[in-house]
Amino acid sequence: MKTFTAALIQFQVADDPEANLRRIEEGLREAVAHGAKLVCGPELFLCPCTPGSISAHAATIPGALTGRLAELARRHSVYFVPGSIPERREGGKPYNTLVAFGPDGSLIGTYRKRHLFRVEIPGSFTHDERDYLSPGSEPARIIETPLARIGTSICYDLRFPEQTLRLALDGAEIIVAPSAFTKLTGQAHWHVLCRARAIETGCFLLAPDQAGTPPGGPARYGRSTIVGPWGEVLAVAGDGDDVITAELPAESLAEARARMRSLADRVQGDSVPEP
């Protein structure tokens, strides 16, 4: 891994995909102006997380949408994980798919969200992504870059430690987790989950979140967070539109893993199933 600056883009998703793409580009420009070499955006940034919107705006990969995102990466010469987009699936509900681009505009990685969010809090909030999304069937993979080995996850995946642990055992140095955490669940669990996933893997954790209340709700938590491999919070956003940056020192990764050798010291015979 190299030492470099990473940035997270946080904003409130609108019901206009063009407005959301402009916001992503504005955030990207700001991040690059602050020296970022890797820039990440939130989960499902293109449109609200409602069944009708997801279905209407589902895109093919590769296709016109990924072509536009690739051009942004190329124009700004940056590694770019804009977040996740609804991916069209013939004969079925769309996937929720992370896309990543290299500074030459090449599509360098994808990941289809495997764990679909569902929650039932009597009197407060009920939601089930299975109503309008299909789960991915392939394990999360590592994106190889000259900066670092980047493990992939999306939002609700943060609640399944076997996924990030498997990525770390496979060599990940950074975990990206584009998210759209609700305010209700975020207040209770967001920072605990982000720090825990970094500590137990010895990885940097980049968790860009949505902000505000998108059309169709519910309110999002915001507070996008960058965590170091020792569990230290390196940067955190507020609850509104924001761009945050932090330097990721390569030596921090080595130091954290030398202090606490939890990856190496796992009991012989323990297994980590594919999540």
C-alpha cells in the first residue's frame, strides 16, 4: 500500500438523476482539489431508493451511465468509486452494484450487494430491499490498484463481519462501504460498525453515506466516516452535504497489524465461510 489522500462525497439524493450526477461531479472536483487520489460516493446515489425509481433508472454495466462515470475518473485522473447504481437484470429485479474506475477511465471493478437490508421496528420503521432488488450471488472481491488493495462492500454488508474478514484474509488493505444508512439505525450503530470492521480486519474503512431525506424517505444519517486500521476515526462528516478527506498513511497499516496480529493468530481450524 502507498500513502495517499482519500475523499468521501456525501449528499442528499434528489429525484432527478442528472442533478445527482452533477452533485457527484462537484464533489469529485472538490476532492481532487484537496489532493485526493481515491474518491468514493454513497450507495444508490443516482436516484431515490424506492421500487419505482430503482426500476426506472436501472442501467446496464457497462453502458451509458458507467461511460459517463468513467469519463469523470479519466478527466480528473483519479481512482473513483462513485458508489453503487441500480443494475438492470433481465427477467428480474435490479441488482445494487458498486462500480469502480481507474484514472484512465477503465472499469476496474464491480460488486453486487449480497446482503439486502430489512428492518422492522414496530411503530417506527419497516423496510425490505428484497421487495425491489435482487441479491448478488458472487462473493465480494478485491480491486487491485497501485494505491492499495481495495475490498468491496455496500451498506448493510457492514453488519456481516465474515465478509470484511474474508476480504482482509484475501489481502485487502482498504474496505469501501458506500452506504445509505437510515438516521434511526445510524444513530444506534453506524460508528460502532465502521470502527469494528476496521479494527477486526486491520484495514482502513471508507464509508460514504447519504445525507438528508431523499424523496420517499426515510431520513439518512450522513456522518460519512474514514477509519484507520487501529480503529481511529480519521475524518467524519456532518449530517448534510459534505466532502471529507484524510491521508491514509501506509505505515499505519503495518503498525496496526504488528501491534495486534488478529488475522495471523486466528485459531488453526477456524473457518470464515463465504458470506
